[in-house]
Amino acid sequence: MEYSEIKAFLNDTPQYGETTGVERAGKLLELLGNPDKNLKIIHIAGTNGKGSVCSYIDDILKKSGYKTGLFTSPHLVTIRERIQVDGELISREDFTQYFNKVYETARANNLKLAYFDFFFGAAMLYFDKCKVDYVVLETGLGGSLDATNAVHNPLCCVITTISLEHTAILGDTIKKIAEQKAGIIKQGVPVVYADDNEASGVIEDIAHSKNSYCYGVSPQQYQIIKNFNGCIDFSLHNEYYINNCLRLATPAIYQVENVSIAITVCRLLKHLYHIDIKDSAIVDSAGSHIWQGRMEKLTDNIYVDGAHNPQGIQSFVNSVNGMYADSTDKAALLFSVVSDKNFEQMISILCGCKVFARIAITVTGGIRHLDKEYISAAFKRHTDIEVEVYDSAKEAVLALKNEPMVFCTGSLYLVADIRKVLE
């Protein structure tokens, strides 16, 4: 297939298959010659922050002089964002080549793949071909049954903050979801995790049952010193890294935890495997690297944040409150959400933020969209502020463009829509 045909094919490919992702991917990797066995992999799972943690780890390794492969999801604008080497998106030509290799292999062996599987297989082939030094691999959904869990012998497993999401698939309690996420832990492979809720005990128990060294990064280890001018000064003190003067190139308070996890992972890799992680790379990555769609400033007056569950929205609100802590100024909110999210709780949290004096909503997410009438009604249950309703992100951005500041959140689909509008 040509690249345009591949995009059309993927649009019609189901998200789920008849078997679990790990089963399908295990068979696929075997048929492809197990390219993952040639790769040194850092495997990341979690509910919130895993994309950011992946991105920071990748950037620190890259700035330390290593060739890196980064596999993340979802994409915002182009499907090629999911597969990167040294920060560069896979080319159309290479994506076409490796996708077709996966497609033909699956077809020849009557292996029915789901949407995510094609990207995963293509990424493993591409990273192997590029001879990357390290692969930073983000799970898709969950952990134990996810396609990425078919990889063999990662160097390290990482589990970010866990909260309630995809409860119909992963379980309806933090502990049940933690069991799924911690399913990526392999025998004897070290684990770094976000030590901030009841998931910690589950992660520790599973790690110990597999004789895996386990280290938690807790909120007590990092401290925000100052939040100003779109940056955050913070300190990090733990067994693997001590620094009293780190600067983060974003106002997103939640990124302090994510970059602290990433730094700890990299320093653990240095300690265990003698990887040459440079201190200058850590400082530079924290102070300059931005993960798109996470409290990202797209214009002088538009921030986008892909928070799409209650915990993510609370973290977003905390960041907004931090930015306006010493100000009486107000801002506008643009919100949209897809139908399978806990939008009632998300909206309740947003309405508790006193910074927003103007609220606008729109629709996003294609077939997964939530009708704007439902979104509007939910806001009216939680605020007296008049809710403006727009049929598209373009209409909403045009209506809000003269506001001093506009914060857009609720879905990564909305982030993608706004990026396209501005481009």
C-alpha cells in the first residue's frame, strides 16, 4: 500500500481484536524475527504522565549523546508522531516500508491485528534497522495485556501516576488498575514508580514477587520553589539525584513529578548499567524540553492541555491556579471531551477554578464525540457563568482570539483540532 492508502486502511481498522494485544503482538514479533531482542528498552505504563515521562527520558538520553527510539500514543496531527528516532518523526517512506512488512507478515500467517499493533510492529522493525542505543516505549492501554508487554527483557519498567480510567476494561478501583499497569514488571527487572496513592502497595508487592528492585518517587522528594513567567523552579532530592536549582520550561505543575520520575529513571540506569547520563543533559532537558499538548503555549494567549480524566483536569487546574496565584486577572476556558470520559466530574473540577471568567465549549473526537448539549448541560449544573457553544474548534478559537489568555483542555483530540486551526 502507498502512504495515503495506509492512512485510509488504518482509519477502518478496529481498536480491539479477538485476542489480547500481548498475545497478538507476541505472535507478530516472533514472525518478524523478534527485533525487540536486539533493543535496550525502557518500558513505561501509567494513567497520567506516561507520555511526558517517556519524552523526558528520551530527551535526557539524547542530550547525553545516545541514539534513541521513542514510541508513544496517541498522535496529535500525523500518525508518524508515534515513531521517532533522535526526535525526528519516521519518514513517510520508512513508515510505508515497515507498515507493509507488518501487514504482509500478518496476512501471510492469518494473524488479525488491531490498530495499535501495526504501529508497534513497524516501530520495532524501524528501531532495529536504525540501530538505536535505547528505546523508550509507552504502553497503549493498561499494561499486562497491552501489545507492548510482548517485549523481552526491558532494562527498566516505569509506572507513572495511576487513577481511574477505562474502568470497564482495567477495573473499577485504583488497586485493580494498578495490577494491570504493574503487569509490565518482568522478573528481576528494576521498577521506578510514582509513589503517591494506594497503587504503591500493589506495585511494590508485584515487584517483590518478581524479585525486582523497586523505587518510588514520592512528592516529598521534589519541591516547587517558584512558579513564574511560564517556568517553574524546583528542587529534587532522592537516592539517585540531588539538585536544589532545576528550572522547568513549562507552568505545568504536574510536570515536576513527571520530570522527577524521568530523572530518577535515567540516574538509576546510570547506577545499574553504567550508562553515561550527563548532569548537563538533565538540567538542559528540564529547562528546555516541552512535550506537545501538555500545558503547551501555542500562541501568546493560547495554552493547550490534553488532560482527559478527573485527575488530569485537577492537575491542569492546579497549574492554572499557580500561574495566577499573584494576579487578579481572569482567563477564558475552551473545553471539549469525548463520550467515554467522566465528563461530569471533570467539569465540576473546572468550575471550581476561579480564574475562568468566560467558558466556551465545542465538539471533538469524531465518532467518539460527546454532543455539545450534554457538555453545556453539565456546565450549567456547576456554574452560573454563561456557556458559549460552538460547532467547531475553529469557530471557538475565532470567538476567543482577543481574550488575554485562553486555556483549552478536555481531550487530546481538542489539542489536535486547535493545532490544525492555528497552522
